[in-house]
Amino acid sequence: MKEITGYVRLLQGCLKAQTAYLESLETSDMFTGTESDGKSLRPSDSTEAKKLTASITALNGLHGKLYGDLPFAKREIAWGKLDAKDMDEIFVLFRKIMIPL
């Protein structure tokens, strides 16, 4: 369950990083590689792009770890509101969110 919580937090971080990256594109010229203040910088070299890449890399890593830990988590669920089918459904929903992200 802690990995699921971390996954949701990483999704939020990815969305914030993506928003910051898209906002940074407003101040740069994509074709010449210069920003409005005169710095020469390609959009893919900006700090926002690097943060976005790092957050998506972390999300991919956690997604793989969650995929590996899912069979063990399904075996450990004994009592509670969630059962093994619910854990599978949560993972499927996470995958549907991650792919377009």
C-alpha cells in the first residue's frame, strides 16, 4: 500500500513537472533555441525538461517495482476491504494513467 501511495505522489509530481515544462516552452523559441531573455537553450536542455525526465524515470522504476511486488501483495491480503482482484484493478488503472503520461 505504501508503494501505491508513492505511485500516486509520483503521478502528481509528473503532472506538475509536465505543467512547468509546458509553461517554460512559452518563453523559449523552439526553432532557434533561444529564450526570450537571450539565453541560448534548447527546450530539451532546460531544467524543467530534466525534472520531467527524472520524474518519469522514477515513475517507470516504481511501476516496474510495483509489478514485481504485486503477486506477493495479493498473497498477503487476508483481511480488509481490498482483495486480490482489487489490487489487480488498481494496477491496471495505474498502467492506463502512466502510458499517456
